[in-house]
Amino acid sequence: MPAQNLLFPAQEALSGLRDSGIKNTASAISEIIDNSVDAGANKIEVLIFETPQKSGSRTLDKIDKICIIDDGSGMNSDVLGKCLSVGGRDDGDDDSENHTGRFGYGLPNSSMSQCKKVEVYSWQNKGKVLYTYLDYDEVKEKKLQHCQPVSENNIPKEIISNLKNKLENSGTIIVWSKCDRLDIARGDTLFNHMSGDLCRIFRHRLDDDESYGKKVKINYKIAGKDFDETFNANDPVYLLKPNTTPGHEKEQTNLQVYNENIPITYIDDDGNKKSSNVRLIFSISKPTIQALGGGSALGKHYAKNTGISVVRCAREISFKTFGFFDRFEQRNRWW
């Protein structure tokens, strides 16, 4: 019998993940935050480590490691052992309709798109921290085909000493190192980028209204620097608060015009006719806001949020015009 070939040779599969369609570093971090939200986290911290690096004739502080820490439910040994395999997910979690991540693809995919090494620490009680990792260089050098075994380990002291919040009884820490594919070099610049996309994507988790999406506190800190910020909602409908709208962070700047459910009938995979509701929300900015003009700080904020946002499970899954209008026509930014 001829030798069997691997369906997914590890080196080639990881190389493909590194060239995947994750569009930027902020989006990759959003994929990890999806996992934290699904794990029931109340607090999530993005901790950045920088090191001085040569850039031409100058030496600049550039991102060396990115850590995402949550106080979610944590992972047991079985789940942790396959969390870095492509398609690896908790087989016992079949209630995926209420989860943002559905295919067990986000952690290895987003990580390898940004770095060569990802480490995972997870615990379901603080006395026993489990650990595994994936190192792209090691897989290539040793031609590895299997995930690293899970072991007990200690959380690095440099992480513990820089945490804004104390470690809870359960949680997970993702550490990216060998960061060779970040599209942002500096920690403060990455925060500014995340304040746009990430704060829009998770806006229903960042506002004070928990009627749709439980509030999650997401903090951003650069180790060793006086940079410690909390993310607020970036709402393209301009109804949520607190928000990132310049000068109006604690108020609505739009008037709600329409907020209704639209029943949609569809055929499921088994051929059964079913119905579901799609909620349509439409708003228009207040006349006093429009009077500030498109060139104002507020007008520029609106310009970046010109589009139609599609949201599922309190998480934005798409944001664009879908061909319905010209986003560069200034009048279109006000509705």
C-alpha cells in the first residue's frame, strides 16, 4: 500500500495562514477578542511590550509583544490542546448561534497572520495554569505535524507586573511574539487604529446599555509607559454612549428615525421553511451637528463611519456601502 499523504501538511498550512485575508493588526486582535467575549469575559486587557529598535539613523520604540488577557471561563486541557490547530474548537460547544466565532479558526489564523510565535496560558482555577504554544520557525525546522502537548506553566512575571486588573479565578492569556507582520510599529499608533475599527466592531459591548450585548471593559496599556486607556463605543448610528465622538462623548448626536424588526422567511439546510427577524435601525444627525460642517473634527469622525453596518450577536460582521450610495458624497455622512 502506498504511503498516505497528509491532508494538511503543517508547514504549508501555517504558511497559508500567514498569508490569510486578515486585513490588519487591529482586525487580528479583534478575532482574539471574539474568543474572549464567547468565553464570557467581563474584562479584557490588551498589553503591549515595546523595545528600542533601529530605524535608519534613529532608535524608536517598536512593538515587540502583544498580549491579550481576559477573565473568561478558561480552557481545560483537552480544549487547550487543540486551540492552535486549524479547525480546532470545543466540540462540546454546539450552541454556536450565540457565539461570534463559529469555525475554530480565529486563534491560529489571526495569530500567524501577525507573528511567528503564539503562546496560550489558560486556567480554570488560579492554582493550575495550563500552557501550549505554536512556533512557526520550529514547525519548519523540525517538520512538526502535531500540536505541542499541554503542560503546566507559570505566567511570565513581566505580564503579571504590568496587569491593570488582578488575575481572576479563570481566564486566558494570548501572547504574540516574533511579530514580523504587524502593519503598525508603535503601540500608541496601534491604539489609534483600534479606536476606529475595533471600537465600532464591538460597540454594543462597550456602551452602557446592556439591552443588546453585555458590557465588556476593554483596556489598552503599553508596558513601562504612561499609556493606559479604556475603549469606548464608536457608533456609526451615533446613538450609543459613552462614545468616541469628539466633544460629544456622553450624548447622542443623531436622532433615531426607524427601529423595527423585519421578518425574513428562509429555507434551512434540511429544507424546512423558517422565519427570523432582522432589525433595521436608521438615524439622522441633529441639525446642530450637521451645521458644524464636514471639515470639523466631528464631521471627519462621521466621514469615517459612512456606511451600512451589519451586526450579529452584538458584533459587527460587515461595514460598507454595499453599492447603495457614494460614501464620498458629504451629505451621505449625516444619515
